[in-house]
Amino acid sequence: MHSVTKKYSNGEVIVIWQSAKCIHSGVCVRGLGEVFKPKETPWVKINAATTEKIIAQVNQCPSGALSFEMDK
């Protein structure tokens, strides 16, 4: 399987997605559907919610495919 890592920044937080870890459980979509839109490109709409909401949802990812770091 080809692994892809993508990063999405809103200037405050960087969301990191690792395709090889993703189990497609849908937790991200159900929890914050305005940000996580898997049928669109790019699939992470990083400016669609507050940084706090994004961090809270990323922390719910069961596989660790989504992570974050604070943007400097």
C-alpha cells in the first residue's frame, strides 16, 4: 500500500493525515463534518471550524492517522 502524508494548516494548527494508518472509521466525519469531507479535494477544510474544535476532533481519531502540531 502506498502511504501518503498530507498536512493542512489554518495558521494556528497543522493537521497531519497519514493514509497508511487510516482505518476509515468515519469518526472525523461524524464529529466534525464541516471540516472532514472525504468526497471532496482537499478533504480537510481546515478553515471550516475553530482550532479548538479541530484539535478536539483530531484527538478522537482511533487509528492515529490524524494528528496535529501547533503552527509557529
